[in-house]
Amino acid sequence: VKFIYVLPLGNPDRKLLAGLVPAVWESLRIPVEVRECPIELDPFYDEGRGQYDSTAILQHLKQHPAIAQRLPLLNTRGNAALLAVVPHDLFIPILTFVFGEAELGGTAAVVSYHRLENERYGLPADRELLSRRLQKEALHELGHTLGLLHCPEQACVMRSSTNVDEIDLKGVEFCAECRSDMQKSHPRTGRRGSANP
Amino acid sequence: MNKNAVGILVVDDELIVRDSLTKWFRESGFRTESAENGAAALNKLQAASWNLMLVDIKMPGMDGIELLHRVKELRKDIIIIIITAFASVDTAVKALKEGAHDYITKPIDPDYLDHLVEKALSQQELAMENIKLKNVVSELSTGGELIGESPEMVTAMELVRTVAPADTTVMILGESGTGKELVARAIHTQSPRAYFPLVTVNCGAMTETLLESELFGHERGAFTGAQYRRKGKVELADGGTLFLDEVGNIDVKTQMDLLRVIETKQFMRVGGSEIIHSDFRVICATNRDLEKAVREGAFREDLYYRLNVFTIQLPPLRARGIDIARLARHFLEKYATAMNKPVRTFSPEAMYAIKAHDWPGNVRELENAVERAVVVCKGTTIEKEHLPVQTVNSQRNQGRRLDDVERSYIEQILQETGWNVSRAATILDIDRVTLYHKMEKYGLKRGQ
């Protein structure tokens, strides 16, 4: 993967995205850029659940002509990865919710910060904490697109987390083993010494 | 847990559910597949090994409960978690009664799902580990290689079962190589002390001072070279069993110390002043005639009576004619497996030679002979030439005393090794000190 596109969908908080881009670059050392794309999320809204279907969103992103036009590098498999960031609550049909979803070893991932907000749990808002949680979940989903599986290391960002406490407990970095696995299949990741173009 | 080795099978008629769940578990590194109905699931069950199944209760044709019933008939150990569209106490109770591990309702809380699966798999791992350990304990408690159907061996094994649960001191008598240590292990593992250590001391292999230090331990600086405090075997056997092999070779001074510690269960480390308590059972073994040693004053009478509470006499292999072939086949299988060789059987000539041999080194000699034969055998059948026993010597040894046979066998091995004591001791599977004792006993010297 030579490039990561961050795609805001459903009008997410731009300040959060502004914090996310350098964090992804810092961790993966793959150029990251925010690209706007006029994709509506309404078709993926499930009225009965009041949530958006993440699997359907991922499928749609892969087939949408606007994506192919605006994110040309995605057309060549292995050249770029796409991370959609949404403010809405996501689900996959069998589960009550997901923080995000990714194509394992593929090109697209989607992450939501809806359930990462403290307010959802009756706690006072904490922007810094929210930003950190989003960075972790974004890197986690991008890790899956780069072929990584869940990691048993407590501090590794690839550790599976199904609640915010678990997200807070894990680190924002990939552990040495995950980093090594990632570099085997994607040698350009994690190289130091240059700035995000 | 090596998740890659753990298989999860998702059974649901809805494609989206199958895809979602297989993807969910695959991301965690599990080997995951799905089946769209009960019949497909049963086919997958035959084709691969699965640890856990997530089964939708409502499917066309065979429903989840029936599938659960069928799977449990085939594989009791598979964890089955039932997925149901709505919580129904009746269905849940029915599923649990049929052997389901748990049930979950759609849509599933991912937090609950992950923890439920992880906990179920951990329990399964523990259960499997428990079965493995039970098998190991069972093998040990039945004596492992204490194999035999001859009346002498059956009697000996019956005595083992009788004496094991009691805390009595046991004396095991028998020639070298008859399996005295195996019997000691069998007694220990069938005793209430089984979960504490079995500590073996080879009394014949040590000098007086070394044995004292080995038994009772020593304090730092107790003698030259004692740089650290060291616990002795008596202390290490606390709660368990102390097995004194070749007890007849203990010197008189250590006999006195040993008697005291057996009676009081208290002792001091060499060079120390602290009184140490140790609760242990004593099993001892010897191939010496201890009664004769007592009469000659070489062995303390009081210690002899303290040790000789319950005696188990192990027969020599030549007295267990019907066991020889079975033991030989057992060792063949053991070493062929260990060496990963395709050796399966003995030729009739080889088996005849085995049965005709006297086996003065008893089971140990037979085991060594078969091990060697497996090493040199290139095919699937051990021939007579592969065995280190080439001559039928039963006639040669007929009417000879055991000591004579032992002397002649040791002499033969010493000659074969050019009187290299270390090599001869290795072949005879005894330590060098014991071999020196025996050479001295039989007056065996190079150049005679």
C-alpha cells in the first residue's frame, strides 16, 4: 500500500479527522490524505435498528464510480487503502453494533466514532480521549486491510476490543510482531525519516 | 491458545449471518467455515475437526436442536452455542438439556459473543488438558511398563495395588533390571502421596560422604566445594516418597543416620544446626541378600527390620517365560515410534532367539537389545542378526548359580569393550561405581 485515503462520510467532525491524519502517518509511514466524495449514507440506514449497515457501506464504496474517479490509486489493487470515517452508529446484521469493519487484506475499511464518545455512557465529553479512541480504531481497521489479525498483546492496537474500556486499555501502536508481519507483506509501512507529503 | 488451530463452524441458513460471523472470527485468527444447513454441517464435521459450533436454532429441514442432538452423538466434546432470533426460555432450556453450552439471541452483542466464545474455548482447553493429564497419571499408576501376565508378575502387581494406599515402608527385591524402580513409581502414583514428589536416591553410586550430603543436604561451607546451601533428597521428598535404590550398598554410618531420620522424620543438613522436618514414605530396593548382610554385620539389623515391613519380590525375566514375547513387542513398538521407523515385527528366528536367551540383565537387557535392533534394522522386520543375542545359551547356563551368570556376562562385556569400564557400564546400564563393586566382588581384573 502506497497511499491511504481518508474519506469523510455523513459529515464527521473535521477536527477529529485533522488529528487522525498525522496519527496514521506517524504509525504507518504511508502518505495519508483526506478526500471528499459525495456519497450518501441514507440507503444504508436501517430504520428498525436506527443504525447504518457497515458491510453494505463497504460494498458500496468498492463499486461507486465516484470513488474510482477521485481516488485513482484504489483501482490498482495493493496501491492504496481507503478508510471511511462516519459519525453514525454502525452494525453488521448479526451483531448489535461494530466500531468499524474492514476487508481483511483488502482495500477498504470503515470506522465510526459514534460509540467512542463518552457522552454515550453518561460521562462528560472528552475530545482528547475521543480522538485517541478514533486513532486506535482507525489504525486497527487499517491493520486488517494490511492483512493483520487480532493480536493477544495487551498494548497492541490490533488487540480485539468490543467495548471502550478495552480500547482505552490498549495502546495506539502496533506491537513488534504485528509490525514485522505488516512489513513482510507491505514493506513500505513503518519506515522512518520522511514527512507526510 | 493457538487460535489458528481452533476451528469454529457457523451453521445458519442466512448467508449474511454466515458471512458476518465467519469474518468476525477469522479476524481473530480462528479457522472458520460455515454451513447453510444441518446436513452440510454434519458433512463438515466428518471432513475436519471443530472445537465450537454456532448453530441457528431455526433452519429449514433439520433444525438447530436436532443438529445439536446429532452432533453430540458423534462428538461430545464440541462446544455448541445456539443462536436464536428471540429469547425463549423453553427453547433455551431444551437446547441446554440437549448439551448446548449456551444460547445467544440475535442480534448478538459482540462484547458478549467474544467473551462467551473465549470462555467456552478456555474451558474446553482445560478439559482436554485434564484428560491428557489423567491419561498420563493412569499410565503411571498402572505401572507404565510393568507388563506381564506370568503368575509371578500378576502376584507382584497385586501386591503393589494392596500396599500402595497404605503408608507402609516397602522393600522391593529383585535382580538388576527387573523393574524395581517402575514398581516404586507405581506404588507412589497409586498412593495418597501421588501429587507430591517421588525422589530417587541411587545409594550404590555414591561414596559415604557424597551419599550423606545427597540424602540430608548441606549448608554453605560445610565442606570444600560446598559453595551454596543445598537441600537433600530427604527434604525434597517432603509429602511424597523417598525411593532408596540399592539400599544394601549404604555404609554403616549412613545406615545409622538413615534409621534415625526414618524413625523421627527429623534431620540436620551436613554442616548445619537447624532441625528440618520432612514427612516422607520410604520405598527401598536391593538386589543384595540383606539377611545375609545382616548376619555378616554389613547391614544394621534394626534398619533392616525398619525397612523390611512389606516385601515385593520381582521375578527375573527368565522365570517369566510367557512375558518375554509380549515385552519384546512392547519395546519394539515403543522404539519404532520414538525413532519414527517402520519396524513392525520380529522374524520367527529373531523371536526364537529372544525366547531362548537367558536375559541375565533381565527386562533392561531385553529393552536395550530391542532398542539396538530397531536402530540397526533397515526394513519392517527385526531379524536374528539385528539382535545382540546370537547364541542360544540357555543350555550353557543351565544349572549355574545367578552369581556365576552375572560374573560371566560382566566379563564378556568387559572383554568386548576392551576393559573400558565406562563403556561396559553403559552397555550393562549400571553406573561405574556399581560395576567396580561387581568387578571387585567377582575378582575380575584385566589380563587374567
